[in-house]
Amino acid sequence: MAILTASGRAALAAAIKQQTLHLALGEGDPLWDTTKAISTPFDEAGVIELGVTHLADIRVTSLDDQTEYLLDVDYSANAREGVIRRLPASAIPEGGDVTVHFKIAHPPESIGQTALLREVGRRVVDEVHFVTADAQGEIVVPTGRYRLSADPTNHLFIRVRFDFEDAATSVVREQGLFVATQTDPSLPIGQMFFIPAQITDPGILLVLQNSVPIVRQPSTRETFEFVVTF
């Protein structure tokens, strides 16, 4: 069986390192990370379909909020599909009205996604370095600790610093690393941040991340650091 060797993975990383990379910011879905409460009766089958998916912190109460029903005793909840079912021995009256309280979580990233949901702009990556995993390394990211490497490895450390006015006032919920982005050739030489209207070819989405909301402000500069492993 053919395998991709460690040196082959390092070669892929080296090829990407030679490209101009952009980190794009997007607003995602404004419903992500919001809390909702829906008052509705169960249907004849004892089901409530909320019409939203990927839920968290689900609670079911009476309409006056005085009674909180018990999960897996009075009702079951499919958080991924947004479906509530009344259980046979439930204290909830058949067809009774309830209030469902929940939080809408940001969904898991899709491997098939090719673009951000609502891109607001992208910036040329400032730094790309080969790194290697090291428990005592000077580079600390959510995936672990790393140290810089003079030799090619299958790990690339990416750092991007957004300027004060870049996507100012946007609420950022998604980030995407793109390779081979093409921008309008009539733009000034040296421009680093581009809004969607200035992009002629978005290129290839290499890495995607959905995050908790980040509120961009004209008084702050956001820095993103992460390691891409091939």
C-alpha cells in the first residue's frame, strides 16, 4: 500500500510556504452563539421541531417558567437536529405547551467547504515558518507547543496581524486560510487587506475554523497564530 512519507508531507508544506497566503475573516451566521426561547406545543406524535440545529444548553420549562422538566425523564433532546420528544412517562401533558430554552452553537467545520459563509475581508499572511513539536517550544498555540525549525517539516506556523481598520466593527465568527488568492491588479502595490469586491479569484480554502464571536474594533489590532499540519 502506498503511503505519504514524512518527507513527502514536508515537501507539501514547503510548496505551500512558497505561496502567498491570505487569512480571511467572516461573520458566519449571526445566530451562532445566541440564546433563544421558543414556546410551542408538542405535535400529535409528541415532537417539537425547533427549525435550528447544533444546539447546546437545552432546557424545557412550563410556559410560566415555574416548572423545569427533566431531560431523559420528561423529554429527550437531539441537539444536533434540534428535535425535542416527549417521553411516555413524562410529566408534560400530551400536546401541552412548553418553552424550550437553548443556545445555538457554531456548527463543526465542514471538510467540503470551499468558502466562508459571510466573508468580510482577507489579509496577506505576515509570517510562515517551519516548526516542529516540542513540549518546551517557544511557540504556543491551541494544538500544542512548537519550536522553529531551519529544516523543512510537515508543520507550518502561521501568524497574521490585522490592522486597526481591517474589517473594523465586524463580528468575526469564522476564519479561513486561502492559497492562490488573486486580487484586482489595479489596486495599489503593497496593499495587504482586501474586501470581497477586490478579489478576482478567492483561491483554495486550505484551513477553516469557526470560533466564538470576535468583535473587531478600530482601536484594536487582532493577531491570529496557528499551526497547519500536513
